[in-house]
Amino acid sequence: MPYVLDASVTMAWFFNDERRDATEMLFRQTITDTVHVPVGWTAEVINTIVMGERRGRCTQTEATYFIERLNQLSIIVDDTVDAFASLPDLCRQHTLTAYDATYLALAIQRKLPLATDDTALRLAAQTTGVSLLL
């Protein structure tokens, strides 16, 4: 089943202290499913990984291996969200960052469920009728 993946769940696949059974099960599902992410997802994930390296949460070797694993998944970087049209209202209505609002906008636009561990984004999804996977 296709879905929208946010960076919080992606990073739970990587950092041991964020990993839990539900995110691991979703990772296994992602091996066969198509996942949609907004354009900013790649930069958000890479930034989190690099910051993790700097803080000693992971090694460069671990980071490289994880990125290679991500590249093997069916991840569609979706650039169809009209940021100027939808994001300001979503940010204001749900007190979201613009980054988080892109995940919500993509889920609404594509009519797909959302996988997120972010509390504010989960609440916004529920308020707007977007299904949650976790």
C-alpha cells in the first residue's frame, strides 16, 4: 500500500534509540511498497544523519550503509505540492513548520496515509482526515 513517509519515521529506522516495533514493521513493508516523500525529505534526512555523525550517534560507515539501503527502496520524491498555495494555511491552521506541512499537503493531495512520529503532524493529520500508519 503506498503512503507518505516523513523524516521522523525514516530516522527511527536508523537510530537505535528511536527504533520501535511499529517502525521496524513499516520498514519491512516499505521493501515492497511505494513510498511518497516531498522534495525536502532528502535534505531533512541527510541533515539529521550528518548531525548524528557529529554528535557521535552514528559513524560515517553506518550512515553510508543506511543511505544505500534507502536508495534501494521504492521512494518517489514527489514535487507536485504547490507550496505557495497550500503550505501557509496548513502551517497556520495546525501550528506546523513548513517542513511538516509538506508531508501533510502531500498526503492530502495524493489521498494517501501518512507515517509520522511527529506529535503535531499526527494531530494535524487526524484533524484533516488523513489516515495514520503508526
